[in-house]
Amino acid sequence: MKTRIKNSVELYKTSMFSVFGLQGIPSIKEGDDLGKIIAETASNRDLSLEDGDVIIVAQKIISKSEGRIVDLREITPSPFAKKIARHTRKDPRRVEVILDETREIIKMKGHHLITETYHGFVCANAGVDKSNIEGARYISTLPRDSDVSARIIRRRIKRLTGADVAVIISDTFGRPWRIGQTNLAIGIAGMRPLLDHRGRKDMYGRVLRLTVMAVADELASTGELVLRKSDKTPVALIRGYRYTKGRGSVKEIIRPKELDLFR
């Protein structure tokens, strides 16, 4: 059932959608064509991609394909990195990589190091991670521009299959006010990341003034339910969710510093 709201944007009410984990994605290396790999993997699993599908892609395979893997043997830590390493009990070479990805250090407590990346993300260790990387001396950094990464995959899928899909690059984030981690969107293509309910009325007729839903984050978290690090499932397919199409950017989700209640 279609519901028309302001700005002539059409949204859809839906009561059901499906989420599939795309098992069988091969080990990714630098230069791999992720759009082609995703399209072929879906086809091999009898899941022909369709208009309106949402593809959730784990950050790690983006970083691998874009050469964002760092060999710690090539890193010489600065005196400042060594100082932080002593406070946080981290490898000083890893700290040096974190600092290279950091715009501002937000908080240090125990072994925790919370930073703002040059993308604007506030997260642990500037997103620098060593999980799902072969070899103890290697670590991964976030893609330089995950919106661009998402657009490249989206265009490639469109060219190969004809399907007009949305693509979300997701990564795992902790939350300062909740226990546990969840996946959030760090790159978006083909959809509007926010659903603005302001100006609409609730079920009792009161006008909503603050409600803006981060649907891209919600979809990233939904996809996480079927992403499995242990069985090569770094991509999820969501079918049946009706989103608002558009160029979209993760920058729309990032809260400006002056509105950040935690710093």
C-alpha cells in the first residue's frame, strides 16, 4: 500500500521481507571485482538479483579488495604512538596505524582507544582491525570512501544483471549507552539513508517533531544476522524491504560534532 508524504516521496508499507546470506564468497584479494563476485555468487545460489534488493557488504572484504591491508613490519611507531601504546597496552605499530586514520582522539581508558576517523566516524581504534585477516602481522583499515565503494559495486551489478539495487557497506560498532555491538552503515549507494517522519502524525494525531529513522543502519544490522565470519558469508541480500531510492551518502547519518551529546 502506497503512502504519499511531503516532497512527493513515495514510501511503502510492508509487513514482510527476506534476508539471505550469500555463502560461497571466495577469499578476497586486492583488485578483486566485488560487484561481479556478488552477482555470480547470487546466481550460483539461484538468487537472481532484482530491482529493489538491498546488498549488505561487510567492510572487511571492501578493505581487502581496495588494498587497505597494512603489514605491521613496515610500520615505525612515533614517540607519540609509543606513549599511547603504553597507556592502552597495544602494539605501538598498530597504534601508529590508528593515528594515521584518526582526526581526533576522543577518549582513552584502560585498553580502549576511541577516535574520530577522517571520515567522521567515532569508533574504537579508528576502525583498524585484525579479525579475518590471514597472518598475525597484518591489520585492516577502513576504505578511504565507502560511499564510492558502494557506488562502484552498485554500478557493476547493474551492468552485469540489469538489477537496480541499493548497496550498504557495513561495519561493527560499539555503543556508549548499550552493551554489545551491532553493525552500522559506513557506505551507501542507491537509497536515502534516513526516513524523516517529522511533520507526520502519530496514531493519536500528535505531530511528530523529532523522529528520523536511520534505515540504512537498521538494514546493516538486519544483514548482520546472517553474516558469518566463520563460513565465508560477508554479503547479505535483503529482499522485499521498500526503501526510498536516491543517491544517498553516509555523511547524512553522521551527527555533527556540535550536536554530539557525548563530547
